[in-house]
Amino acid sequence: MQKEIKMSTEIEKRVGNLLNSSNGTSSVETGSSRSSETEALQSKPVEIGRGASLLEIDTASEGLNMELKQKQEKMRETDNVKAMLEFREKLPAFKLKSEFLKAVAANQVLVVSGETGCGKTTQLPQFILENEISSLRGASCSIICTQPRRISAISVAARISSERGEKLGETVGYQIRLESKRSAQTRLLFCTTGVLLRQLVQDPDLTGITHLLVDEIHERGMNEDFLLIILHDLLPRRPDLRLILMSATINADLFSKYFGNAPTIHIPGFTFPVKEFYLENVLEKTRYNIQSEFENFRGNSRRGRRQQESRKDPLTELFEDADIDALFKGYSTSTRRSLEAWSGSQLDLGLVESTVEYICRHEGSGAILVFLTGWDDISKLHDKLKVNNFLGDTNKFLVLPLHGSMPTINQREIFDRPPPNVRKIVLATNIAESSITIDDVVYVVDCGKAKETSYDALNKLACLLPSWISKASAHQRRGRAGRVQPGVCYRLYPKMIHDAMPQYQLPEMLRTPLQELCLHIKSLQLGAISMFLAKALQPPDPLSVENAIELLKTIGALDDREELTPLGRHLCTLPLDPNIGKMLLMGSIFQCLNPALTIAAALAHRDPFVLPLNRKEEADAAKRSFAGDSCSDHIALLKAFEGWKDAKRNRKDRTFCWENFLSPVTMQMMEDMRNQFLDLLSGIGFVDKSQGPKAYNQYSDDLEMVCAILCAGLYPNVVQCKRRGKRTAFYTKEVGKVDIHPASVNAGVHLFPLPYMVYSEKVKTSSIYIRDSTNISDYALLMFGGNLIPSKSGDGIEMLGGYLHFSASKTVLDLIRKLRGELDKLLSRKIEEPGLDITVEGKGVVAAVVELLHSQDVHYR
DNA sequence: GAGCACTGC
């Protein structure tokens, strides 16, 4: 589609005059649009600073060694610590203390496997600390233990401090993003894996660290897998460093092999037994009658179903091909009929409800935890339980939804024991599998599925689809029932399906886009990206790696030789997705600092808008009112934050959040992250804090400019809006037609003032959705999008590898090319020399760009 | 005509 750009002669004249008025830029080559970012940013590396290491160690002094030892021994005599010790001695880990310490002394790498409740996380790091201190090495030891989640870093550090009879932050501390409790005396530090990875940029050899424990590696998170590759390379350079890998029992051998058959210690678990039932047993107990969704089709319902649904997962197919009558001979007719009708691809909420009802009627007291896949299931089951009210008295039940985006997420009710005779029923997603632990759960109902991300490298598409969980996850879910007493787990899928489940989930590195990881690899100077990633425990698909590198080149972070450009080096210092980092930098450069900080914080963290169960329409309206007529989810986020800041000044922030369906915790996190970004921008010279906020916000209230900055950052995430009669259809280069996500402020809007959208997230679920979007103009794209390529016919401009075409009169084209050329020159100078004041140096160019952006609405309506 | 797994710097 050729897009014609009509510019009024008046605008043409005004923009031209402004451009020509700019300092010393009269000798512009008009055809030089290719000399933009990527090329111009290649020279002059930016120094990546070296700072202090995570634990600052005093030079080991004998006096301090003795002092630490005496203090430890003195504390052991206190009643408090004695009582703690009594408890600790009952943990399975305690019996292996000396074996563990011997193994640590004798081996550089040790793998410890242990089930939940064995005490490995709280005891093993503590054993090392105690041993070092009593061996008079307390002053020089420096133990780090990484955790995948912030909460566990804090809670484990707090637990160990109290077991030692100390205050948190003395010898035991923690450090997570934007929050730490540690001191000069801290010898054992719990941090998130992400914090350690950032620290590695400044201290690649982990100088001074004596012991490193990496916990929960069986989860196969991206950070943990990444860290293991780095450590694999680091160990030969640091023969004195001790590495202890901690994993659940399941796949300890894999890690041992990766580190040259490192010795393995196993610690038995310490939880109560949990009985398990599968679908066939549950049906026998509940007598629930599963109705086939294809009951209306002629003949065999299963065959009818198979004809209806073309592509199914192999597990579901496996069961549908099974001979039910032969396999389940001993079972009742009604169970067999239900098994015939059961569909593995669709959750039967009636079955879930009936199982919950069965537990309430026939089992003893104790909370029920139901694992479901998402918001929809939780909402529907919640309504069903409330409406059907199967046990008459609603006061006897406390039904609580537990979903990361629901406003109830921070309520204490979830953890509190309900009053006697009241049964707590928690309807949860995967969040209750490892992030949130509810102690009093005795019954688990597991639907066997979870929404899982995957990455389609061919279409460069992230997917979020419900799929069967792994045996490891099923085991973990079951274990949630046995924390305080023996429990029961009701699995709402046949045993046959369970037996066919994959042993483990695919590692995150194989399920996610890799651009942020690739940038991190470059910043740590770990060599060629694909060579480095090939060394992983399970290396990602080369095509995924290629896609990530290509994207980094497109946005100008890497050059043709895959080396960091000056822009790329700046992006390395920002803990953000490269596109969002670029948006932030561009915002600070073009005088939109406050909006850029806010939008970057909102996109990097979770969505501050909560999704309440019953007041969806109101929540939707609140979001739309923030967006006004901007046609932008990003502007809605910005306005919501600004409103919150105002409310906070008047101490009305709680009410403001409640009325506008915002999460107070997320808003606070956004504010803290903004401050961190501001510090980092100041560190690399883009912001001079002594200048005050006004110095960087000249265009912060200029909507066109803010949207242009979004375009600069989010490119090449561009959507074409095409009019189809009274509606608009949306297309991307990679996957063709897409839909606006129904939660977007742009959903249901039929006509847009401007011809393009930029977005930060595109996810395939039931359809391919653009989750957040901002409507932008041709001029925003021409000034801040990708490089301008002359079209083959010579009378236009192309972008996005020829996907977008623009045509205009020769004078207009020349003006656009000239202006863009000047803008790119200014930008590269600024990026090489962040202190440069573009309001002085590039006054004319910037003014001309602003003029052009403001004229955008004259040509599309 | 429709929908929002979960972490982390």
C-alpha cells in the first residue's frame, strides 16, 4: 500500500524555514538518510564502569575473626537461639551437615537436591557461615545465595537472622532491586539472581566472593540458566570459589553432568503424605456426569469431536484414541460414560465444582486450593460456587480468587486461618505453585493445565496458550496439600494423561524472545552471542537467537559486526527491554523525560490496572478516561500515574487507586523504578540532576511529541491501520492481520485519526493480539521510525524492509529526507556526547520536527 | 465478535 503524504505549502514553508535556521547545518546532503543511527553510532566505546563488589570485605584481620567467633558462640547460649536450634535439628538437612561441609571443602562444585521442607535453603548457607566463623575465617568469607524471587530472598534472610538471634542486615542480609538490608558486617547475602547478573557487569570475576549458592535451579528460569553458563566459564579462573547448586530432586543429574560430574548430595523431604486421585477415581467418588460438548452430533461423540477439532495436543489425542471400556473395566458405567465424554481440550467447570462439593461434604476440615489456568476460569467458577451455593449456608465458605492481576492479590485473608467451621476455598493460577504458599491447605484440586508462554521463532511471535503441565509441576501442586497435615490431591485428568506428561517444563530460555538476554551477553563481554548460548544446558533455537540479534541491529544497538554501538552501550546500563530502554533514552533526549520515565516503568513492571472480578465495566471505563482521546494505552498509563502522584501529595493515593482500579503496590514500584532510571540516566550523562526537572521536560505535555518518542522506542513494532468501510483492520509485517486486545483503550474504536499504531507487546492467545497500542502519524514514523529507504521507483520512501511505502511531491520528499538526516546527525552526536544540550545545538531541527508533528492531523481525516 | 500465566534487573 502506497501512502501519500500531503503537506500544505504553509507547513512546508514553516518546517523548511525552521530547519534552515538551525546552527551550521546549511550544507546538508539530502540523500543521506541511510547515514542514520546504526552507522553513525559505531565509534568510541562508552566505558562500562567498575564498582564495588556485592560484599565489601575488610581485609581479613585476626581480631575480627575472633570477634565474630566469640559473638556467634555467645549467641548460641541464649534461650532464643537454643530453641531455634532445637527446631533446626529436626530438619532433614541437619543430619547431613558434616557430610555437606566436607563435600564443600573437597569440591569446587556441589549439587544438592532436596524436596520442599528439607531445609536446604535456610540451613545450607547457614552451615557454611557458621563453619567459616568458627574456623576463624569469618572476616574474609563472603557467601552469596541467589533466589529467583524477591520475596524468598527477603524471607529466607529474615528467617536465618532470627535463627542466629540477630537483626536482619547484620551478618545475614539481602539485596533485591530497589531494596536492601545489609551492612559492612554482612557475610551471607541473599539476592535475586537478577541482582547478581547485574553485579557481574562491574565485577565479572566475582572478586572476593568465597561461596556462591544458586537456589531453585530446577525451575530452569532464564536468569538461572544464564548464570550457570557464566559460572561454567568462570570457575577455572576462580579456583578458590565454591559453587553449590540447589535443586529439587527431579533433575539433579543434569546439573551434575554440566559441571563435569560434580558430586551430588540428596536430602530427603519433610512434608506430610498426600493421597492422590485421578479423574477416574474422582468420577467414581462424585458420580459426576460429564456431558460431551458434541452430544448433538450423530453417532459416536468422540469421533464427532475429533472431526470438529482439527489440531489437538498429543496427550488429549492419546486418551481419545484409548479403549475406555477395556481400560476401565472395573469402573462403573457412569464413570466410563463420563470418561468417553471427557475432553482434554476443554475444562469442565461443573466437574471442578462437583469435586469441591464432594470434599466439603465428605472430607474433614481444611482449606481447598484449586489450580486453574486463568482469569476466566477463576471468574466462572467463583460465580458458580456463589450461585449454586451447594451447602446452603454461604457463611460456611470463604471463596477467594488468587490471580496476579486481581485486586485481592495482597489481601491477608488468603493466608489467614478462617474462623472455625468456615472452609477456605482458594481459586488460583500457577501463582500458588511456587510464589505464594498457603500453609493450611489440605486439599488440592488440580485441573492439570497452565497458561504457558512459548516462542514461535518462524513468525517472531510470543504465544500464551493453556497446555498440560509437567510431571514436576503436578508433583509441586500436589505437595501444596501436605504442609501442615496429611492431605489429598484430586487430579481432574486421567492417570494415563499424567503418565504421558513431559517430565519437566521446557526451560524458559527456549520459550521466550531473547533480545534482552543477547544485550546482556554483549555487556558482559562474553564473546559471540550464538557461541555463548550454544554452551547452555539446553541451547535455544538458533533462529530465536538470530531474530534477537536482528532486532538489536534494527534498533541500532548492535552494528553489522554484532558489536555494541554507543546506543547499545547505553541500553546495557538500563535494566529494561532494549526497545523500552531506547524509548527512555529518546524521551530524555527530546525533552519528554517525565513521560518517558513513567511509561518505561509501567511497561517494564506489571500492568498497574487491576482486573476485578465483578466490576469489569467500571475498570474499563476508568482506564479509558485516563486515555481521553489520545488513542493510546501508554498515555492512559502516564495519566494514571500523574493522577496518582497528585493524589499522593494530598494523601489520597489509597482512595485514588481504589476508585480507578489501580494497584497501590504497583504504583509505588513504578515510582521507585522511575527514580532508579533517573539515577542511571544521570550516571551515563543524559541527565544532570542539579538542573532540576524543568530542564528535561519542555515537551512533556506535548502529546504529539510523546507519541513520537514512543514510536522511536517501540519501532519496529508497527501496525498499519487500514480502513474497511466503517471499521478499521490492523496488519503487521510479520504475521499479517492482528487484533487490538479487548482490554486496550483502542478496542472497539472503529476509526482512528492516524494511520499507524506502535505497540510494546504482541501475543498470540485465542487470536493474535496487540496488547497495548498508541496511534501515531506518518510524520512520527518518518522522523523517528526506521531508516528511510528510497523506493525503487524513485518517487517515494520505504520503511520496515519495504513493508511501508510513502509517496509525496519531490519538494516534500526532499524536505522530509533533509530533516530526518539532520535529526539523525543530531541524535548521534547527542548519544556520543550525552551532555550536549540539544535545545541549543539542535534548536532549529527540533523545532522543525515539532512543527511537522503538530501538523499531522491535516492529512488523514 | 472478543479477554487479561508467572518471575526479574
